[in-house]
Amino acid sequence: MPLVGHQVLLQYRKGTSGAFVTLKKVRTDRDGWATATVKATADGAYRYDFADTSLTRATTGSSRSGGPSPRP
């Protein structure tokens, strides 16, 4: 059973240490998926943060490094 309409935070941390900040708040779709797009302007790490509900525990996804694409 997908969790529909639940708020998910897309968070970003510049570099490899420090606090994550929230870039976007999105809601899960009818299949329980959350999607967000942001333009990368600096190297850093991104993650999703999902609050707990009566059906699920809170969880934070592992961060993924990303950054602007190098120009050819």
C-alpha cells in the first residue's frame, strides 16, 4: 500500500561535511514516489528526508554526491 500525499524533504549539503538544508518540499504521488528536480550549482550531497507516520518510521536516505556537469 503506497503512502500517498506524504511530505518529503529534498536536502542538500555543500561539500562533504556540515548540516543539510532543505531545498524543496514535495509530496509523494499516488504510487508513493517522491520526485524533485533542482539545478546543481556546486558540488555537494543530496538526500531525501521522510517523516514518520502512524504506518511508517521516519527515515533519511543516504546522501548522493552531485554537482554541476563539467563543460566540454
